[in-house]
Amino acid sequence: MQMHAGPAPTSSERGRPGLVLLYAPNFEKLRAAYPLTTRELVIGRDPRADISLPEGAASRLHARIREEPYGWVISDLGGRNGTLVNGAFVAEAPLAHLDQVRIGDAIFQFVSGDAERYAHHRIDGAYLTDATPGASEPRLPFSRIVGGYQIQRLAMDMREIARSSLGVLILGETGTGKEVFAQQLHDWSGRRGPFQAINCAAIPASLIEGELFGHRRGAFSGADRDRTGLIRAAHGGTLFLDEIGDMPVEAQAKLLRVLQSKEVTPLGASQPERVDVRIVSATHRDVVRLQQSGAFRADLYARLNEYSLTLPPLRHRKEDVYALCLALAARHGKPEPKITLPAMAALLHHDFPFNVRELEAILKRWAAAAKGSELGVEHLSDEIQKRMRTYGQRPPAPSPAPPDPRDALDPRDAPGTSGFFRDAPGTSDASPDPRDASGYTAPTVRSENRFASSSPRPTPPPPEPAEAARRDAPSEQQLRDLLAAHQGNVAAVARILDKDRTQIHRWLRRYGIKVDDYR
């Protein structure tokens, strides 16, 4: 059996970490990905910046990203619009895999490896032979599968075995596009027969055998005419068994006989009929666990699972959201949608528990109700709009202590004006709050010093009181178990423990745990 799945490669195989573009209004002028090739880089509008962004809402020198022993850290450099990580303003924050970073009007996703492989896949779904913006003509997708590096890698691997007779099992959460992959596999297979599909979870157990194998008139009460059955209807083609994990055990035994003998006997018939059909199955359930409980036959699983692939959930491939919006809008009668920046920010901030199916429902509802071609925040679901109420909100400042003359700043070092912008660059007169969620106040960094040899590095957060750290710290084994359960996602571990990621990284350093070992 061959297996092709979506998890990140091992540390020995992983390429460079980097920032993958999720959206920008003028995305054609930006690279699709920016691998982090040195241990410290500056991001900003200045052409001399390591990552130069042609964005009006980005400051000349906006943020610094650097590598520390425990991972990558981003620091805001006092720009007028601030730096957001996962929708929250930060002065400085460690970056975990798939964290979202917003700089001006550009929204990125931090990836812990393989950043260079994203560089040829533009967010509108086009492929670039040369990753430099404007250096090559974008090529449109050549299949029904919409997406960038992650999803196209799976598609290309699947294409290699499309003309074989291997049984294919497609795994993934509900709504990730398993049937789309099955249809594309059939298109590539060269089989001249039809593509037939059945959802095993949607048909009562008493009827599923008749649906699959067919029946003769009078085979059972209510069988008033012959029925071909989907297996014979798919002769010469492909039968897609969706939610195979919900198939009754009795039907599993008969399906196994069909796969072994390549013959099907309709209910009520005495003679089998020869069939030539390729079986592609899919499920969101843990089939191995179903086998252990006796709910799924191990011998059938072995026949169905000669080649398998796992589709990542949409929350793990946010780089595809914009391309999917374009494709789904066109499918529902809006071929050239104009998606506002706030709407894209809201969509990218959402986790999509129902994956592409949920995104399609949003686009379908908008296409049916909207008079124009603009998709704004007001067209999104109440849940998405509610979550955006806290997006870009600065934490409240504590009552200030009496000023100390010795701490006075040179006016030239004062940060610029700031403010979260919704539809245009911010014009608020409020000064940015330099505190992050942990209460740490970052030092002010003068952007003019970036290209001087004595450019200062932001100091790390001060350690928390030892007594509090000892009282709240998990054991080393508990921390290792959490990292293993969440594939090294520090942000997820922090949420479980109700701690800041900065604190998790302190504990990792204390125990000598390397996050990359769990990714």
C-alpha cells in the first residue's frame, strides 16, 4: 500500500521556514512565498528591506523576524498600523506553524518548512514557472482541483497511479473535497465507463445492498421492477463509495466478494454477472479503530486501501481560500467577484469547521442574494462577523505609573500614529500599545537604525517569577504528550494550558524540548 498524506515532512526533509501569502489587494506584485534564508530579516515598504512589500499600509520598516534557539520570533518596529499575529496586535511574539501574520494590507501564514515549494503557486490558483512577480505568465489550473502547493502535490501524486487498477482510499474531514478528488482520478484514469457515487451514510442499511448490487423484480417486498445497481451501472468506469466507514458489515462481506471475483449477483438472481469497475472509497472516520471494534472488515480495508491519501482541512491550507472563493463564486453565477480586504481578513480568520463545504455555502448564499459583484463582511455568516469583533483590538492599558524623568524618550524615538484599518490604511491618532498579551513591554526600535551596523536587537521578554512558573508548569512528560498530540503546534498547546505561547517556549527551553521533533 502507498500512502500520501498532508502532514509536514520530517525535520531532515523539511525545507526553509517562511511566510506564505494568504491575501493582499495587489497580490500579483508580491511573491507567493518568502523563505526565511537568514537568521534575521526586516519586512517593510523600503526597497532595501529583506522582504520588501509594495503596500501603502505597510511602514517603511514595519517588522523584524528573527531566529532564536527556540524558534522564530516577530517584532513590530513601531509602524503606524502595527503588526498582528492571529488577529491580535503584538509587540513581539514567537511564531508557530500556521500562525497568521498581518503587515499592512498583506496577510501571511508562517510555515515551519517547505516555504520555497509554495513560491510557484499564486493565491488565485495560477501556477508560475518563475516565482519572481511578473517574470512569467501565470498558468491556469488544468484540473477540477483548486488550490496551491499542498493540494496540488497530492493531486500530482494521485495522477501517477490514475491509470492503474489500485483501490484508492481518500481520507479527510467532512467537506474537504474527497469526491472532487475521486472525480478527478476518474478523469485521469482513461476509463470509458461512467463515474457513479453513493453516500453509504445516507442510505438505510436495509436498502444499501439493493442500491449497490441491484435486484430482480420480486426479490423482496416493494421490488416491483428490476434494478441495475450502482456496481453494474459503473461497469467500465469508477464507483465512488463515500463514507465507507458507515457501510453495514453484511454489505461489506458482499462487496469484498465482488472485489475478489469481479462478479456481482443482484438480489433475487441466481447467476452472477461479470463487472469491470474500479472502487474509490472515502471516509472521515478512523477505519483502523472501526476494525478494532469489529465494525469494519480488515480484509476489505486491505483491498480498498491499496493507495491512500489524506486531504488537509481548510484551516490547514488557508493559502487556498482566495482561489476557492473565485472558483465557487463562478460556479454560482458570479464569475468576477470583488472581495473586499475586510471580508478576506474575516474569512482567513475563520477556522471553517465544515471546510470547503462551509465556504461554498457562504458563496452560494451571497451569489443568490447580492445584486452586485462585491463580497463584503456583511455578506458573511453571523458567526464569522461575531468573531471579527475582537480582531485587531488592542489590549486595554493599565493605569499609568507616575512619570520618571529619567525614562523620558527622545521625541525622535516616539512611535508613529496607529490604528486598525478596516477598508483603508488606518488614520487613528492613538499611539500603538507596545505590550503583548503577556504584559511584556517591548523596547522602542528606531527604524532608521535598521541598516546601520549597530542595529539593536529587541530584548526577549523578562522571565516570569520563579514561584509562579514552578506552580503552573506542567511536567516534562505532560508537555511532550501535548506536543505529540498536536504535531508540535505550540499555539494549540498554549490554548490547552491557557497560557501564552511565550510561556510555553520558556518551559520548552527549561526541559530542553525541541518543537521540530514533534512536527
